[in-house]
Amino acid sequence: MNEHVRVYAHFKTVFGGATSSFLRRIARERGADGDVGDDAESQPFGAGRDPVTLAAAFGTVRRTLGWQTPMAQAELMNEWSELAGEETAAHSAPMYVDDGTLVVQCDSTAWATQLRRMRSVLLGEIAKRHPDARVEELRFLNPGAPSWKRGRRSVPGRGPRDTYG
């Protein structure tokens, strides 16, 4: 046994191999018996202790903390212009994802109608490029019009229709 391994084993016995409650909980979830310190991963210079790239470490953190879906949704929103096309993206913007529904704000009613017609194509592209985003439906919003209902004597009516769009 090499000296560095003996030193490590000695420190482990002196300090009891105690680990944090977080590491013990992770070990329980993985199904490991006993102390986390007894795993093969905790052996110095052993397998599983090799350096990894930052991308691989970040991927592990994403999976462990359950960030895959929110990050895939953020990537989808960042890549909207590539997904929908430059001209379409100039007249629409993804707002948020709610329960598998991507909500897109459009510049005009005409663009909202056009995007509704392209719904199946867009959903296919989203499913192909961003499967972890879990987007199952698209909702296109018409542009917001100012409300003319002000004051005490405002009465319900049909409103201004499609004046702004």
C-alpha cells in the first residue's frame, strides 16, 4: 500500500469517516449501505475520482437537481429566431411556458393567425430540437389593446374590436 493511501486510510479512521447529512441522504437514495465514505468513489486515486470536464460536471448537476426541463425551456426561448425563422421571430416573442404550453406574444392579429396555422410545424420542430422542454401545446396571443373602460359610468359592451392589430 502506498504512503498516500495509508495516510488517507489513517485520517479516515481517526476522524471516523463522518460525512454530512446531505451526503448520507444521497447515499440512501442511491441504495448504498453504510457510510458514504466507504464507497469506491471516496477512495483516493481510485476509479470515479478522475477529473471531469466542466460540461460533464454541469450536466450531472442539471440531472441531480432536476434542472433539465427549465433549462431546455430557456434554450427554446433563446433559440426562437432559429426555430421559427427570422421574419416570424421579428413579429413574435415567446413569453413563458406554463404546464406544457408555450405562450407566444404576436405583433398583430395577422401574425397570430399565421402562427396558429403553423402550429403543427412549430410543435414538430420544438419536439425535435428541444425534447426535454416538454412543450405540448402552443398559444398565440394577439397584441394587447388599451382598455377604454374607465370611470364609474362604464358599461359592458362589445369593446373596440381589432382596432390595434
